[in-house]
Amino acid sequence: MADLVFFSGTMDCGKSTLALQLDHNHSARGRKGIIFSRHDRAGASTISSRLGLRADAIEVTEEFDFHAYVVQLLSAGGKVDYLICDEANFYAAEQVDQLARLVDELNIDVFTFGITTDFRSKLFPGSQRLIELADRVEILQVEALCWCGARATHNARTVGGVMVVEGAQVVVGDIAVSETEVGYEVLCRRHHRRRLTAAAARASVLSPDVLPFEGQRS
């Protein structure tokens, strides 16, 4: 039986690397797959890893219909055993439904990869629907770390190193940008709540974790 699997984690935890590795493992056993992505940091029609790995992919637009695309391919004599769907958090809920149909009706394995929540700690529509429908949700074990060394659990959007909490849900960026660009940083929950990025922490004279000293009792 085919499965719909959602591999999730914060930015910088190796999701795209795993996606490419899974594609390699399955294709090496003679299985035929298709790679999809959306809003990859390297540009359209690409899946890329921060380790330098890269492969061509089909760009998922707002109008893209997974079910119709695969059915047309199969009707023309093609073979499809599995799909690799990177940046699935950017997919529409209806597109996730289409992926589920491919699993249930055509017995095609679908491996999806993406972050769960946006920079405001709100669920992406695609991620929410995957959590609702997936046969398995796998949290990646390669931990990204906050600047403080704790496990990073939240994605923060920054401008000039300053965390922002307003704006469009989707703004393409990366974790390594210049100070004038929109960027992203992974933080632990404590520092995400306090909007304390690495740049803000370096600029602080007094750590916010230290309570004010009110004097010593005699």
C-alpha cells in the first residue's frame, strides 16, 4: 500500500537533502519518480540543499493540479511510482487533497517535505492539510540550533537582524542574507517569543534572561 508522508522540521534541518536522498534511493531500485518544488531558494523548477545538492524539479504553481498531471502522464504510457514534493508548506490545501487521491486511487507513494509554521508561528495551509491527511508525519531528527545552543523550534523572519511579526505569509528568503534583505533565522521558542535574534542578542548590553539586581539585603 502506498503512503502519504509528511517530513517536517524547521529551516536548516535537512529537509531538501533528505528529499534528494530519498529520490536517489528509490530510483536506484528501478522506481520511477517525479520531483516537485515551489519557491526554492535557488529559483524556480529547482530543488536545492544547503549542502550544495541540487536537481531539476517541476515548479508547483497556484493552478497546478497534481492528480490531472499524473493521470495524463500515465494515460500517455508513462510510469510513476512515487512523488517527491519539496516546500509542500507552500502548496494549497486543495493540492494536498490531490496528492492524497494519487495515493489512495493510484497507489503512488507521495513524500512531502516542508516547515510546519510560518514566521508568526501560524500553520501554513499546506502543512495543516498534510497533518490532517498524512499517513505519517515524521519530525526530522537533525536538529537545527538557536543562537543560544538550544534546539530551534520556530522560524523567524528578520530585516537587518531584527525580527518582524507582520507581513505576507510567503516571502522567499534564506538564512544567510545581507543586513538589508529579508532573511530567516531559526530560534528556540523562548527567544522567538522574546523576538531575540542573534544580532539583537549581540547588541544587548544586558541579557534578558538575567533578572534585575535590586540590591543586597544585609
